[in-house]
Amino acid sequence: MMIRRTLMLALITFASATIWAQSPFDGTWNFSMDSPMGSIDAIVTMRAEGTTLVGEFDMGGGRKWPIEAGTIEGNQISFEIDRDGAMTYVMSASANGNTITGTAMAMGSIAEWSMSK
């Protein structure tokens, strides 16, 4: 009986630690950016896989842009987005609670962007 309680306590502790270890980048975000190439709004789903950021931008109308070369370092992220083969955005940002703010570089221009939950 004591072994069973010890095992149960260990499993609960492990499960709790796993839940609380979730990355601040995990989840669904509302993205917005105004750039010289136009205004962009998207629904973004992201998750951390260790120090790798994965996910996609849902642009609507069936268009989805995967997050490529995504990295996480503390509260900082960087990644690339291939805009339908027309250009590549090089993105970087930092998280502060339910808000992420950053910059995007493409074709010699820099634009600020933000996401919120």
C-alpha cells in the first residue's frame, strides 16, 4: 500500500511539473503587422519543442505559412516565414505575458509586429 501511494505521489508531481513547464509561446495568438508590403493579420499557433519553435500562421482562405528555423532563448524567439514563395520574413520578438512584440525584415524593409492571446 505504501509503495502504491509513493508511486501515485511521484506521478502527480511529475504531471504537475510537466504542466507548469509549458512555454510562454505555446498557444494560439492573434498576429498583426503593418508593413510597406501591406497589412497582415493572422491566427498563429505555436509551441516549444525544447529550444525549437514550431507552428504556423493561418492567413485565412486556406493559406498557411509554416514557422521555419524557429528558435527560443529565454523570452526571445526568432523564425522565418515564407510568404507564398514571394518573399521570406525574418522575424524576431520577445514575450511579455500574453503579448509578443517584435520586428520583421524582408526585402530591405523592417516592420514592427505584435501578437496577443
